Amino acid sequence: MVENRPWLTVFSHVVLCLGVLVTALPIWIAFVASTHPADSMLSGRTPLLPGGNMLENYATVLGSGVKAAGSIPVGTMLWNSFVMALMIAVGKIAISIIAAYAIVYFRFPLRKTCFWVIFITLMLPVEVRILPTFGVVASLDMLNSYWGLSVPLIASATATFLFRQFFLTVPEELAEAARIDGAGPLKFFRDILLPLSRTNIAALFVILFIFGWNQYLWPLLVTTDEGFYTIVMGIQRMLQAEDAEPAWHEIMATSMLAMLPPVLVVVFMQRLFVKGLIEQEK
Amino acid sequence: MAGLEFVGVRKTYPNGVKAIHGIDMAVSDGEFVVIVGPSGCGKSTLLRMVAGLETVTEGEIRIGENRVNELEPADRNIAMVFQNYALYPHMSVFDNMAYGLRNRRTPRNEIARRVAEAAGTLQLEGLLDRRPGQLSGGQRQRVAMGRAIVREPEAFLFDEPLSNLDAKLRVQMRLEIKRLQRALGTTSLYVTHDQVEAMTLADRLIVMNAGVAEQIGTPLEIYDAPATLFVAGFIGSPAMNFLSGTVAEDGTGAQLDGSGGTLPVAPPASPDGGRIVVGIRPEHLEPVSREEAALEVVVELVEALGADSLVHGQLADGGEGAAVTVRVDGARRVAAGDVLSLAVAPNHVHFFNPDDGKRLA
């Protein structure tokens, strides 16, 4: 149905534009701030146009880090965040797809119970089980390590559930045809199920990578060694710097850098997404 | 290649449902056997037991000389064509056909040769790089057949392979399957609920009902002498007319209920009480003059099919439930309300025992 109501069109565009402004303005201001020298953000008048210190500011944060916050180079923190997010995303997908495979395709005692036990863990996010988890990680000597940052966050009921739902839509005959074709359980998983799950994996990877990247509370607890600080907690530490004005230009530059990888992941994976959607055949 | 044998095969599901009540049968080498029956009669279960996708509760299935009850599907040397084809959606047509051979560690050039050969037979040469999603229903069906052929199995198992195709394509593929099976000479088991498919494809038919093989025989044997009421009603289209009646007192004829008429033939054996069910196929009822008529039918509805017309009506004075269908020549004009006088040749009258449904012979 095509309706021709000019005022409605104008109105909806205005609403949409306002929405874009509300979302984009803070990011723009953060970008502008990251290109000015230190004093222009503190002068009381927020500049709206980029300044001339962009290269300098970014070089500082990437190279030597923010002095007031202990001078950890942002590059290191970005790398830590990246490793953590990647380990969490890959680990979550690997474990949940295997768990879902077992639950859907194998008959074993307490199969239903297993599924529900996994499902119930949805009620226990990191924040709820943070003390016992910290205890376990500490006694396993995993504090200040990439394993400590990622392993406790890897088990995922959501991803297991999503893969389970997907596997249930795969026609049973496909598994039977593969059995007749001489594919054992592992071969079926590798040759048939995994390629079919490609789009689901890509979608989940995007979501889980960003989930991992944005972790704040857990890295704050398990890292005391600056070498393992992640970017999200790093920004917060810059703000808390004692006896100094917050170095807004450098903080904003760091924020911009922190935003970049998730954006890249979304942009890059989006293409895989669409490709997968077009090729999907049922 | 090899024959196939069922020895007292039974299937009981874990929840206690009995799907197959004991099948004994031997399929000889190269034979095309069709298992036909209504949905839920156990025909697919039987086929899946041969494939190894269902366990055999009791009895034995042999392929060639070997008992296969405990063998994995892949080790039974069979190939199966599924109703929804079950092609691997992410693989090309070539890979779909080659997958089973690769798993069997067939040499690469041998795979290429067999796939090319099958593609030639099935006219799939130009499509080997396509994905199943880019093919039409008939082409997918062919790929599924190709996947079975390249295995060079001892037996083909077809699980309603044509039911997802439109009517015209179905007729065409039916012929192709038959031709292919003749050419390859591979023993085949074919499950369908479509009796036309069953009649046209089969060397021998198994008519199943509620887990029991009601009759096993060639299509014409079954058509000419159905062993039970169920088989009589299931095979033949439109279905056989059933009229209840009694054996005439002098034993020389059959008296239909009401004043429906008398047939000048009597069953070879008469059951206790003399109650019988008379079965006459619609195509065996012939319009005749009133004097020669064995029964008269009041016409209610006429379906003109062109070559012939199906006349649906009630037996005149036949009491309730004496519906009769007659197939008459399409050139004959019949209208609702007419009274048709009909006769039937004695050898086309079937008698059944109403109590156990068995043919009276």
C-alpha cells in the first residue's frame, strides 16, 4: 500500500533525523574532543568542529598511554580486549554448538535434564555468581591471565539454546541420508551441520564478540597487573586519575579507539550475514 | 546384486506401539516390490528397517545371504531416496552424489566416472556445479536418484519419492524410475500410498494395513482376486463397491439386502448365517436393458471425465448405505435421477466374509 500523505512523511523524517542526532551527537563530540589540545575541553565551551591535534593525541594514547592513569599504552589494552573478546566469542560458539549437537542428536540418559540445567544457568549471569567465580579463578591461579579473563564467561546457555533451535529445523532425513552415506557422528557434524550453521555462527560471533568486548566488571576484578587491563576498564581508570584534571582529549581518543573494533566486526560480518541469507536454501 | 528376505519381522516402538506385526517375504534379485498402504500402516517403518534407520524388534532381515539386523546403514550396501530428497543444501550436485563415495574412500577418478555416468543417465550433466536450491523439484528428484545410483548398491529403497512433485512430473518420473530400474536390474523396495504408482511400478505388491501385510502378489493378481475387504477397497480407483447380502437359500445366487436384486452367482463357500459382502468394481458394472439387469441404481451424481464418466448413485430399494459407483462410457449420457440397469459378469463378482473381511474362496 502506497500512501501519499506529505505531512506524515515530513513528520516521520523529522523524528528519524532527531533519533539519528541523539545517537550520533555524543559520538561526534567524542571525536571532536579527541582532536583538540588538552585545554580546549576544560575551557567550558565545548568545541563542535574538529581541532588540529588529532594525530598527536592518538599517537600519545597509542604509544605511551595516559600519564595520569599509569601510562598504560592504549595499544596494549586494545590487544587485551581483543584477545579476551575473541576467546569468549570463539569459546562460547565452540562449546555451545557441541552441547547443542549432543542434546539434539544423541539419546542419552538425562538428556532433557541436561538441557534444562543448561537453560537454568541463564538465571545466573556473571554479576550473580561473581564471588564464587572469583574464588575458583583465584584458586586455579588464573588471575591476571587471558584464561582468567575469558574462561568464566565462556559457558553460554543462550548460544546453546539458539543452536538447538536451529538444529531442530534441520530435516531429520539429512542426518539419515548422511548415515546411509557412511558419515559417522563427527563427520556429519563437520561436513553437514557446521557448514549449514555458518550464518548462525556469524550472527552469534558478532553478538558475542561485542558482549566480550564490553565486559567491565569481570576484568576489573581479575586483573591487577596493568599488562592485562582491558580497554573498557582502562577508560574508567583514566577518569579516576587522582590529583589531576581528567585529560579529556586523550580519554576521548581512547574511547574512539575502543569503539572501533566492534564497529569493524559488525561491518565486516554484516557482509557474511547477507551473503548467507541470500544463499540460504530450504 | 542380491535378493532381500524378511523372516518374521516385527517392530514394537519403545512406547509400546506395535508398528509391524510380522512380515515374511522374499524379494528376488532384480525384483521391483512396491509396499502400498494408507498412512500409518507401517510401510515406511518396514523400509526404514531395511535401511537400518529403525531397529528390528524381532525377526530377521537378510540382504543377499547376510543378516543385516545389526549392521549400520552404511554397511548394508543399500541406497535410499527420501520423500523430501534430503540433499545436502550446501553442496553442489556433484558433491551430493560423491559424498557417499568419498566416505567410502573410493578413488577419485572412479568417483568422477560414476558421477558422470549417473549424470548422463539422468540428464544432469549441465547441473553438476549447481546447489540443490537452484534446481527444480524434478531435478532435485533426479539428483536424489543419482546419489543412489552412484553407490551401485545391492538394493534401492524409495520412500514415497514422487509425492512432492506435481501430477505431470510424477507420471514422467514414474516412467523414468521404472526404466532405470529395468536397465540397472537392481532389487528395489518402493513405498507409496498412491495405488496408481503401486500398480504401474510393481513386479509385486505388498498391500499393508495396520502393520500387517494383507496381501502379497503381482498387481493383477491383487486386482483380480483381492484377499481381503481392505485390499479390495484400497486397490482400484474408484474403489470397489461393497454391497451386503446373503447367499440365496438354494445356494445358486446371492441376494442383495433390501430388494436390491439377485446376482446369479454364489460364493464358493458360504459363511455361517449366510451373510456375505459382495464386491463389484465400478468398471465391471455394465449398463444393460431392464430385462437382463441384476441390479438397478438411481443416479445421484455424474462426474464426466471425458473418456468415461463416473456415475454415483444408490441401489434402488437397497436400503441405507448401498452406494454404488459405476464407470460408464463417456459417450453415454446419464443424468441425475435416471435409473441405470446394470449387469455384471460372474467372474467379476467378489465375495467376502463380513466378519473377518477375508475373501470367500
